[in-house]
Amino acid sequence: MTLLGLRNTKTSRELQNNINSNMKSFSEVTNPIEEVKLDLPKYTPTLSEGTDASTKFEGVIVACLQNAKLPKDKFIEKMTKDEYVTGFLKTPNKLFATHKVKTTEEKMDILYDFAQVCNAKLPSGKHDAGAGQSKKGLSAFWKDTTGKGVDTSKADILIGGKPSSVKGPKAQLMSGKKAESKATVLAALEMVKTSEDLKSQLIEAVDVFVDNTRTVGAKVNAGNLKKMTPEQAIESGNSEAKKIVEKQEKLKGDINKLFAKAFNNPEVGGAFAFEAMTGYEKFGGNAMKQGSGDTSGIATHMVIWDYRMDRIKQIPIDKSFASATAKKMTMRADLKSNSYKKGGEKAGYNFYQAIRVSADALLDRHGELKKSANEQVEQVKNQLNEGVISENKFVDKLKDIWNWIKGKLTALWNWFINKITELVESAKKLITQSISESMKVFEVDVNVKVNTEVNFK
């Protein structure tokens, strides 16, 4: 998979290699991954993380790295003039070690020691604090699902040339809003083998439905019709058509179970965490392949720090780390009924709606045949009673009516089967495109509830 929008430079190639290497294949995860040990101290903050101070702290990390090798007096001179550092120190947050001391000298002592930790624990190379300061363009799928065109970059800073998301010991992986969560779940499903299995099962389900429909239709044949009165023949046709409607309702329930099973798969949870941390689809368009956004918004690594400012670590966001992180957050994806709309307006009938409409049309036409047949039978009865025709002629007339019914019913069933067959072929094409398109076909939508707050202690 290739990142769009990046020139063929060494940096872009390294970024692509990082993403491909870290992504690998979530379908390979067959057993639970052991929790990743981050070597952070056992420290439970008494207050929630202060967003402003934490955001400014991203620039402090870069400033510490850039000035770590200077003599302490030169280090202090540089740091007291750095806008990220001065902004951070002016933003109150009692959790940070620098905010627990009063004098500038004490604060600079802490920052200097933290700079040595950063220099020892983080890789050398290019460091940039402005990597994630602006909103980034979203992928085509993300725009369509969330209604947003841009959003905050997953890559906060560049550390050692690696786009990194910066998180404290307790952090939010994503916003957790409904549309964002839905897009993340659907992107996750596209990343795992579960998605391909689900598509195959969905196609198998609609194929079975068509086979059953053909069998039901075949029962209304010339042999059966000869043994029935005109009214019985019509009513029998109605009965079979109603069975079609009942079967499609059962099929809908089976389809819902398939989706629910996919959502509960642990592989999906790992892929969900991966997407939430990296923006693999959100900015890269790599899962849905419907068009990328600004790929510089993708994070390939995570930098995790502690409020005591004596621990820091950079970790590649790979499938093992994502799977371990998924265990620390909660996600529940339920199904709800949904009509297929595009641009705010109904785009046409989907699978179940089309079956119902076709079946209703079949029933209506059966009703018209029943009325017409009854009228013809009543007419020949009157002719017999009035002596206009003989009993032999009456029997011949009934045979003619039966033959007429047989031809009409056969034509109706053929029409219905052709409609269903056309519908199935269209549905298959959409199913193979993506799980998102599959859900539109089957009138279902994903309703996600997620708590993305994670403790990295």
C-alpha cells in the first residue's frame, strides 16, 4: 500500500516503511498479546490530565532533546527563551514535577535532568515540535462518514525523524464521538481477515436465499395447477410469496448476527486501537482505499512520558502494542436499523427493501389474477346456469382459465426470480467493496460506545 501525497524522498520512503512495518497484518493475531511493559513508575495522579499543559509539553520534549548536550548554563539560557517551555511553565497543572516547585532555578534543574533522560531514552535524528500543530486533511471515507474535512493530526511531534503521538500516563486515544467511533470501527474491520470472512459469509447468505426462492417458485408448476381450482391456485401462489417475505426477515436476523460476531472479534479491538492511535485510514486512506487525506497526520510511534518527568519512552505502534492497548479501553459496537442514504437523501432501495417491494408487487399481481379468474369462473357458471353452454363446454372453459392462470403465474414467478437475481448480483458487488458498503446493503448501521481513556502506567 502506498502513501499518496508524499514525494519520493528518503523521508517519505522511511515513513512508508515504518507504517507498513508497524501495520503488518492484524489477521495474523490469533492469541491474546501480553501487556506491553512500559517501564513507567507506579504513580496514580489525583487530578485529570491538563490538556493545555500537556499539549505545550510536547514542545518541551523537543526543546529538551535539542538542548540536552549543552552545558547546564547554556541549556538554561536557551530554555528560558524557548516559547514552548515558557508557555508550558505559565500554564498551571499541579501534576507536573516542574509545577510542584516554586523557583525558576528549581524548575530548570528538573528540566535539565529530564533533558538527559530524553537524550538517553529517545533516538537521535530530526526533532520537530511543529509537526502536529495544524489541522490535517481527512481521507475520502472519513469525510463521508464524519462530515468533517480536517482534524487534529495524530502525529504531534517528530522524534528521531519518526512522526510520534505524545501521551501522558493517562490519555485519550481519540475523541470518542459517535461519528468518529463509527468510522474507526469500520476502518478496523477492513484491516482484519475477519472482514474478508464476513464478506464471504454475507455473499453465501444471499446466495442461499436465491436458491430457496427458486425452489419455492418451482412448486407453482403446471402439474400442481391442474389439481387446483383457479382460486386455490391463486391462493397457493400468495402463500408462497408470503414465505419469501418471511425468509428475507429471517435472513436479516442472520445477517445481523454475522456483523455482531465480527464486532466482538478481539482482532477488531486491536485494529480499532491501531487506527485510533495512528490515523492509518483517517489521514492515509489505507484501509478503505477511497482516497487519502494529508498523510503527514499519521503517527507511526508513540512517546509516553510520566508526570514526574523522570521517565519517557518511544514505542512503535505495531499490532502487539495496539492489541495490548485495546485491552485497556472498552468498546461496544451494536447494530441498529438504517436506511441507505447518500447526500442526506435516500439513494434507492437496498437489499431488504427491494425484496419487500418485489414481493409486494408479486402479491398485488396475484391479487389481480385472483379477481380476474374469479370473474371468469363466475361468468362461465352463469352461462352454464342460463343454458348458454353445456356441461362439457363448461369444463373446457375452466381448462382454458387454468391454462391462462398457469401462464400468468409462471410469468410472474420468472419476473420475481429475475428481480431477486439482479438484486443479488448488485448486492454482491457492494459487499466485496467494503464492510461499510455491505452495511448499507443490509439496512444496518453500527452504533458505537467507546471509552478511549487508557492508562499507560
